[in-house]
Amino acid sequence: KLKQLCPFGQDNPEPVWAMLNVQVVGAPQVIGKKHLKFAVGHGQSTFNAIAFGYPLEALPAGKIDIAFVLEENQWYGRSDLQLQVKDIRPAQ
């Protein structure tokens, strides 16, 4: 349904969403030197996330709040929903 809002651009900015008080699930992966790939748990659901320009040290310990845009990640013919993280902070 998100595709119905497309195309995004200057006159139609991409919506930014937030998840509060989520837990990082498993060990984050460092991609390149300063990108993080990790999963967050929210209730019974787990979501894959990627944070460009965030080194591992930028990920707070414990629960976090994240701001993100939703994106479709296509990899080897498979399509998954992914959170492209715009900001991270310790849970408030």
C-alpha cells in the first residue's frame, strides 16, 4: 500500500516513521566501515534495518528509539521490507 503514495520527491516527501522502545535482536553487522545492518524486535514482530553512516559505536546499548523510512530490499530475486534508519537514540 505504501507504493500508492509514490512517487516521492520535493512536492511529495517520503514519510518518516518511528518505533519507540525497541530492542536490537541478535548481533548487528558492520557493512563497509560505517554502516550497520541489524534487526529490531517490536512486540511479536522482528524487522530488518539498515543505518547508513552509523558506526557500531553509534548504536546505544539497551532499548532504542528509531526514525526510519520504509523501503523494499530486493536481493537475489527476493523482496523484503526493510527499515532505512534515519536516526537512532537511547529509548526515552
